[in-house]
Amino acid sequence: MKKSFFSLIFVSSVLLAHNGSHSEYFSHHSNFHQLETSCSNGYVKDCHNLGNMYHNGVNVAQNKVLAKQFYKKACDSGYHQSCLAIQH
């Protein structure tokens, strides 16, 4: 009986952990696409934020080349922080 109880708790905790990470994935995935869309529509701060995501590997695979492209797009549109990020 004790073994069954602990097995039930273990399975429940695994399912809860999976559901949490699953919804977290879709939340990050959705936010990423929102940033991409708004960057494409000229919101330069979101281009900078995408650059940060790629530079630091947050919710995407780290890619310094893409980071620099997003920073450059924002810099060329007058977003000073992106100009500084390109220099480093």
C-alpha cells in the first residue's frame, strides 16, 4: 500500500512538472513570435530584445550572428542601446 501511494505521488509530480514546462514552452514560443512580428513591423525595441535573446541564448539557441543582425536593424533605426551592443 505504501509503495502504491509513493508511486502515485511520483507520477503526479512528473505530470505536473511536464504540464508546467509545456505551458512555459508555449508561452515563450508565443512571446518570441510576437517579438518577431513587432520587429518586422518596425518596433525597434523588440528587434533589440530579439538580439538580446539570441545573444544570451534565452528561449532560443544562442546565435551571435543573428543577435548582431537584430541589433543592427534596431541601431539603423536609431535605437542607441543596439548600437552599443554591436560594439561589444
